[in-house]
Amino acid sequence: MSDAEEKKNEPEWNEGDPERLYVITKGRSGSTAKATIDLVTLIVSRSGPTSGMQPEHSAIVRLCQSPLSVAEISAYLHLPVSVVSVLVADLLADERVEARALVPPAQLPDAALIEAVMHGLQKL
């Protein structure tokens, strides 16, 4: 068999194959990071990619020059959120990125206070 015929018989590397995802995460399925990482956690790079980094790690570091959520990173890289969470946890452990929680929504004042202000304004 020639080299061309052998390549025809070999299955192509499918980007969504479980084997590929297993290799990317080195078989890990959960985050070992101290911080909880969820879909809306914002990730921002602390430095640029370096030589020797796993390609997916480099891609995350490049993407996160400005804050992106884990869900957005997952979408841009066409990888499942579970895989991105493992990769982000690696980068957090190496201090190449930092995780930022979303800004909590402002607390609304007490309803009784709002009613008192409205009544006061109506009396003017």
C-alpha cells in the first residue's frame, strides 16, 4: 500500500471526538481550582501565551485579553464548557489568568422607603 492509500483508510481526527477532548484535558473531568468556575465567571489574561503551552491554553490566554465569560470562551473555541472549565482551572493554578465574579446587582432600597418618598413628593 502506498502512503496515500494508507491515509485514505485512516479515520480523520474529528474535532468533537471524545478521544480528542480526553487528550486536551489529560483525562480530567473536574476543576481542581479553589474558586468556583461557572458559565458567567469572567476570565481575563494576566500575561500573553508562552512557547510550550498547550494550544488550547494559548488560545484562551489570547482570547481573554479583555474579560470573557467561560460560556463565551467555550463558544469561541468550539469546546464543551466542561473542557473549558478544566483548561481555565489549569491557567488559574498557573496564575496566567484571573477569574472575576460578575458585579452583583445593586440592592434596591426598602419598598417602604420608596413609598414614603413618593407620598412626600405628592404632598409638595
